[in-house]
Amino acid sequence: MSEFTLCSEQVELLHKYASEFQEWLKTPEGKEDVKIHRDHEAYFKENLSPENIEKMTEDKFREIYKAIWASDFFHNKDWRFNNLIIPNGLDRITAEFGKLLYGTEDFSARYDKFRIKGFGPSSLTEILHFLFPDTYCLWNITPKTVMQFLKIDKLPQKFFKSNFTKGKEYLQIVSALSIVKDELRDFGITDFIDLDIFFWHIYDDVMPNIDQVEPPLEPSRINIDSHEAAEFYLIELGNLLRFDTYTVDQSKFYGENRLGDITSLNKPLEFAGERTLNIVKNIDVMWFGEHDNPTHCFEVEHTTDINTGLSRLILIYPGTARLFIVAPENKRRRYEQFMDRIPYRRRSDDFRFISYKELAELYEKAAPYHKLKAKILGE
């Protein structure tokens, strides 16, 4: 990314809120927030030192995983941890973290080679951020929202709409936030932890009290015109709604996004017998809840006949999940014809049809809603 400079309006806005931030830091709330952040820093620096990674136990790693703020996204952390540790194994996880955090290879290459499903950009940047606060920034909903609020829009919009996938993209984000951090040095912001505290102050204390806050993301009109596009938005929507997500098309791409890199699971949870599972694991996209069962199953029918997807969905045990055909609008009539036939007619309450247009509208409306919900309710 080419280096950019802040314009006078951006600098003025930053200085305005930084001056207020300095006063807020003197309050009991401000002092407590600083302590929470610095305690978090000390915890990760101690427990993820090279020496402690080498002698890591499963119980200690469980403790560390549950301490990651990004894992608060999941209501059942133990269940989530078990689905992380069982397929990967502790030795592989610690080896991957050792290489990522302390390897000698170029950072972008180390990041790109890190292959532990369940650690997305929010979790990884949190760990990097607190271990190396002078070098790496945190990138989650808070800086995404505040950067837009402060009208600092020099980063590509794709970084605000979905997470980055490559190390070089993360370094673009680090570079942009470094410029903001350096501009605020005279206000006591000397590292990325200070910057994160500043962002949290704006996110939690400033923005909710401003009546006319422009939405952090201006939704663009989504055009779903391929099988991969539909799967991408189904996965992103499931992630947003706090489900574990799976797609059979792990290696396919939508734009620059490899679908397997944005799901939280690289294989479906074993919720059925082997014979059934061998068939339903080929369902295009599945969302899983807390008890290992799929809650929503989606078959995307772009060029194939709807019967292909229906024949897989019908194998899901009645009443356990909602079953969806996702297709262009012109296939709705074909879907309705099948719903009049046995065995689908008997389970019509389990099935739904979603057009590409409806999926796009649902995603566009869900994204800002859940960001607002997180900001106001903390959920």
C-alpha cells in the first residue's frame, strides 16, 4: 500500500477526540480500562513466550484460548475449544504458533502458512497485538467502525466488509494504523495498545452519545451471480450470526477469498451415522449450533436441478434443522413443484427457498444490525 498522509480535517478530528481521551484517562473508568489492557498484555507475554509454548499443556492452552477476547464471540468456549484441539492436536497447534510468533521467515509468509482452523484474524491479531504492541495492531469490529467514524478511509473497503486473508493485507492495515498512532503520540498514545484503548473509548463512550452518527459501512448493492458468491455470503452471514460454519467447497474461491479460509470448520461435525454423514457432508453450506447438530443447511442450485440439493437435505433428521434451497428467482417455481411431492410435502415446514436477491438483502441488513447490537448490548 502506498503511504498516505492524513488531511487537515482528519487531523483536526483526531486531535479533538484525543484531547477528550486524555481527560477520560484520568477517570476511574479510564484507569480501569488501561489496567485491563495492560494486564492482558502481561498475560500473553508470559504465557506465550517461546519457553512456555514449548512446554504448553492442553489445560494451559485451554486457559489461554478462553482468555482471548475474540473467543467471547462463542457462548460455549469449552465446546469450541474441543472442536479446535481434537482435529489439530496440541503439538501441531503449538508448533504453528511458535513459527508464526517467533519464526525467522518473512512475516507475511509466516502468516499465510499458519493453518489452524478456528483462529481467525480477530484472534490472531489480538495475540500478535498484545505480544508485540509496538509492531502489530488489533483488527476487529472496533477499529473497523472507529476508522470509518473518523473518516479515515484510506484502506480498501474490502478490509471493512470482510476480514483480510493474507499477511501482506494485514501489514497494509498495520501501516495505516501506524500513521494514526504516530499522529497521536503527543497525546500519550505510544503503541498499538494505547491506540486500541483510544478506539474503545470512541466506540463505547463517544459514538453512542452522538445522535447523528453515519453508519460505519455504506452497504453496497451485492450482486450474487455464481455458486461461489452465494456460498460466500451464506458463510459470512453464518459467521456474523455466531454459528460455526462449514462448506464442502473448501478449496473454491470467491474473488480473493478461499471459502475454506472463512469457515470456522474444515469438516462437518459428526452429528449422524457414517452412512448418512457421507451424503450430507456434501451439502454446500451448513451452520452448526452448540450441540454439534446443524441448525441451518443450504444447497445452492446455480446450474444444477433443484432435486440434487433436495435429495441431500431430506436426509437431515426431521425437525433438527432448517433446510434451504438457494437459487436464482427463476427456480422458485421448480422448487414449489417439488414441495408438492412426497416426501417433501410431508416436511414442508422444514424447507425454505431463498433467492439470490433475498440472500443479498438479508446480508446487507444483518451486517449493520449486528454491529449496532454488539455496540449497544455487548452481544
